[in-house]
Amino acid sequence: MSQVRTRYAPSPTGFMHVGNLRTALYEYLIAKSNKGKFILRIEDTDQERLVEGAVDVIYNTLKTAGLKHDEGPDIGGDYGPYVQSERKAMYIPYAQQLVKEDKAYYCFCSKERLESLKTEGEIGAGYDRHCRNLSPEEVNKKLADGVPYVIRQKMPLEGSTTFSDAVFGDITVENSELQDQILIKADGYPTYNFANVIDDHTMNITHVVRGCEYLSSSPKYNLLYEAFGWEIPTYVHLPLIMGKNEDGTVSKLSKRHGSTGFEDLIKDGYLPQAIINYIALLGWCPKDNKELFTLDELCEVFDISGISKSPAIFDYDKLSWFNAEYIKAMTTQQFADIAMPYFKQGVPNKELNWVEVAGILQQRTVRLTEIPEKIKFFEKLPEYSVELFVNKKSKTNLENSVDMLKIAIKELCNISDWTSDNIHDCLISLAERVGVKNGTLMWPVRIAVSGMSVTPGGAVEILHILGKDESMKRLNIGLEKLLNK
């Protein structure tokens, strides 16, 4: 059995959509689960659609996602070049071979004539095969006169073409529905379909993975393989990824549903490993219904038989759940390291014990982008209403909050060693001495030092992180607010 070889062959036309990333992931998993090779190939034959910097996006996305390729433009390999524009010279000879074998032909139709077919012909009729039966003399004269041309494949006019897909099974298409597809364009570049077949064959690709929207193109690929007498690879067509609309319906995932690019999801505060884990389950189901997988674990259990035909729904809430689970599973130091840029956004001008800050945030963080808003009170005490001191559950009001802050300030001021344990013991024993519930004392203290009704940590943690001087300053500001209400 030959070694499994898959290829991810993106066009550098912009950002990496999650659908493209899922294709790359499944190709990677098919290769690695079979001890095979994962190849990166850049398909830049459509020169008009190329976007500057898009190749770097491809490299950076694969690197960040952990999908390390075994061969590619940047690292080489035995089947290069791995950029289609650098392989340009190899495509025309293959097309000319088909012309010689009467399986393809030169088409000299002008753009104007082709446009007229679209406007004057029947809807969906396509090219009328005007040049298909030109005599050798007519072809040679036009070539000698320098008339621009494309090379088209001669599609069978009768019968049907059947191909087998690992997900969707056998699919049959009537040959009468197939147009004589262009193989080589007027600029000398191959079309996407033709270059794909030549590259996949010459690179020994065994499995071709792509979205199910390309199912209708597969007969064209098959007919090319058959025309050359080459072995047909295993096709793996993936189900569509859909998004939820506001009215409850679903449609193909787009920006109106939310971020659809890998980089945009990272900017939204999702971890790369959480995104990869979630995307792996968009259209594939493990045998034991487990949900949380590392990339290495996915390589161990992935199997094509688990891929579904049904469209997958991209659920941002579910992705958020995955993200929160990954955050919770980290060590506090790991979380602190990964959250540091967000700490600095929220608290740009102070140095705090960031590991301690991480400790109060970790179990309460879903997306990293939530962090700056949650901790900005450490930087500066926000303006707040005295009404925050009123809390039914803690049995606090504007009057007893004054009393609580007065005694808390007095006791906390006497702590010489400002540790969490000492702060905790001080406030708990104080509440017991004055005969109130812990919350009745803690609530006004926390409001005074944070200015917020919801904080990532309790009064003790916030007091310790702020330090004694800043804490006492804020407690006195809170007391002053209450006295001057």
C-alpha cells in the first residue's frame, strides 16, 4: 500500500476562512492518522485575485494552528516547486499531449464571441464547441498567425461519468451536462481544475479533500485522470459549514454570523487549540463522542468514516465553551503568560502580581478579550454610584455600609504584614465580633476598592492585589462618598 499523501492547496486571495482551515485540518489528520505526509502547495494561477501578504497569512495560520507541513514552498521536498506559478512550464506539455491524442483542442474564440453566447444562447448552454472540429490546416494557420487561443478538453458527448467519494458514495453525472472545460488559458496559465490534477498526480497525492460544493467538479477531474491513464485519488468531500440566522434559519457561514476567519477568531479572544478542537468536530464525530482533544489525540483517533454528509452548524456559544475549558485546564502561570497582553490593555501603567490576577480570572474567563474590561479598576478607581453599596442578598444599605467601612478601615490599617491570609482573618473575625454576616462586611469593602458590582475576585483578593496604600485610599474615598450622599 502506497504512503498516504494529502495536500493543502490554498489560493493566496485573503484571510483564512474556517472552512478552509477545516479542510487543512482534515487533510493533516488523514495524513497523520495513517503515518503519511501533509503537503502545502500554493495555488496562484488566478493572478487577478492574488492579495499581497496572503501567503504569509497561510504560513502564519498553519503555524499557529499547529498544522506542520512535511513539504512545501518554504521547506522544499522531492516534488517541488510547491508554488503553481513556478510550475507553469510543465502544464502546457500535458495539455499538448491531450491535443495530440485528440482528447483536447485549440479554441480560438474571442472574448466577444463567448460573451455573445452568454447573452444570445439558452440559459446554462455554455460554450457551443465551435472550435472542436476545426481541421488541422485551420488550426495550424491560426497558430501561425498568432491568434490567441485556449486549450479545451474534449468531453464525451454521450454516456455518464461515475465517481466514488469516501463521504458521499458513488455519484453519477450525465456527460451531456459537462462543458468542454478550459485547460490552458490565453495567458498561458493553467486553469484551477487542470493544474490541480497535474499537480496532484505528479506529487503522488493519494487523498483529495475539499468542500462538498466541489462535488459537481469531480467528474471533470476524473475524465482528466482517465484521459492520461492515471490512477484516481481518494476523494473526500466535506459537508458545508452553516451559520445561524437571527430568524432561526441557517445559511452558509458568512461574516453576518460573526467572525469567520482564523485570525479574526484569535482577535476575538479564542485560543488556537480551542478553535482547532472545535473545528475538528464540525462535520466529524469520534466513535466515543468525546469532545476535548489535543491535536495529537485527534491524529490518533481521526477516521474518514466519522465524517458526516450533513451540514455542520458553527455555534459561537459552543466555541466559547471549548475556549473556557481550555483556559481552565491551564496552570495559573500558563494562563498568566497567555493573558499578559490583555492584562497590559486593562492595566497599562501599573505592575501587579500578574499570577495572582490570573488566579482570580482564570475560572471566570471565557474569551481573552473579556480581561481588560474586568480588571481595568485595578488601574484606576472608576466613578460609581453610592447605590452600589445597597445589596439585598448581603443585607447592606447606605447606612450600615458607613459603619462597615469605618470599622474595616480601622482594623485593616493595623495589619503590618499585608498578606491574603492576614486580610482574610482580619475581616472574618471582625464580622464575627460585630455580629454581622461576612457578606454584610465584605460587600461594601469590595465596592469601595473596585467601584464595580461584579469583579473577578472577592474583597480579600482585590485588597491584596491593590496593596495596602491603594486599598486604604480607596476605602476612605468610599466612606467619603457615603457620608456626602
